[in-house]
Amino acid sequence: MGIAERLGGLPSLTAVLVSVTGILGAMLGPPIPNLIGVKDWAARGVAIGTASHGIGTACAPQVNEVAGVFSGLAISLNALATSILLLLRLLF
């Protein structure tokens, strides 16, 4: 929230949107790949971890162990990339 404020955003709106994104990702993370035909559990896990934050990552192991592992990896790499990109944005 501090980063959102420093970049000119609204921290309260950021908190609400992150929460809604996580909940929607946890709810729609398993059925959407079924609908579009994604069969690889690693790809599903990466999609859930990247798009639905901690809530989706917490739900991914309940769907499949491989999806859970890749979801955790994806959220970690996403956090690292976001931190680096925001640092560069703040410096330049």
C-alpha cells in the first residue's frame, strides 16, 4: 500500500482490488483452464500464482500438488520481478 501511495495511487483502492483479484482467482482458477482446455498442471499453477496472489496460491494445492508447487514458485518470482521493476520506476 505504501508503494501504491508513493506511485500516486490510492492505497485503499489498491487493497480492495488485490483482495477481489485474489478471491476471483481462487474461485475461477480451476474452472477457467478446464474451459479453455489447459491440461498441464504446471501451467495452471503458474497462472493461479501469478494472477490470484496469496489466496489463489493457498487454494492451488487443494486442486493438485504440482499446481500448488508451481503456484508458489510463480507468486515468488512475480514478487521479485515486481519489486525490481518498481524500484527501477522509483529511481528513474
